[in-house]
Amino acid sequence: MNVADLSRRGFAGRTGAAPGGRRHLYATPERRSRGMRTSHRLLLRFYHDPGYDFSRIEVEYADRGAPGDRSTVRGDRVVALDAQYLEVDAGTHVACIPYHRVRRILYDGDVIWARKA
């Protein structure tokens, strides 16, 4: 699956429109003006949508001390998606990564979401 397929399914640059051009019932003008969805909402969508394999997701996040201050975790290592952070199996413990540290989300190597610089 490539970026164009994801765009057709409603992942790229959403402004409140559902796939097929329908408007959600909750898409008030305030909600539509927000622009692209948050990293948390996008991860929840991939996690719960049976049409996608969450293990093919890669989350790149800011990690002070790591090479280039960036680290990447694959979807199969994500334990839970909490409201404020994602929980990741770090081998010996579960690490909590706040969503504000997420820089990019990739699906099969294609960038699906990237934080504005």
C-alpha cells in the first residue's frame, strides 16, 4: 500500500471529510479548521482498523542521547496507546513515549505523518 492509497482511505490532510467525501456528523466548523489529524489519532486508527497491519507501522521519535537524537520503534513493540503517551516494550521494561516527541509515522516505509518543523 502506498501513500496515494492511504490518501484515498482518508489519512492524508483530513479536514473532517470521511472517505468518499461524506462529512462526519461531528465535523463542526471548529473541528474542520484543525487540519491534519494528530499522531495519537492516526495511531489509534491504524491500531483499530482491521484493514491495516499495525506491525508494519514505524514511529520515529525524539530520543536525547540516541544517535542523531532520534529512535524508531516498530508497531509490534507498542504495548498500549495511552491518552498522553505510547507504551513500548523496551526489552527489560515498558518505556513511555509522550506523543509530543513523535516526529514521523511510517507505514511500509512511506511517511504517513510528519511533525511540522
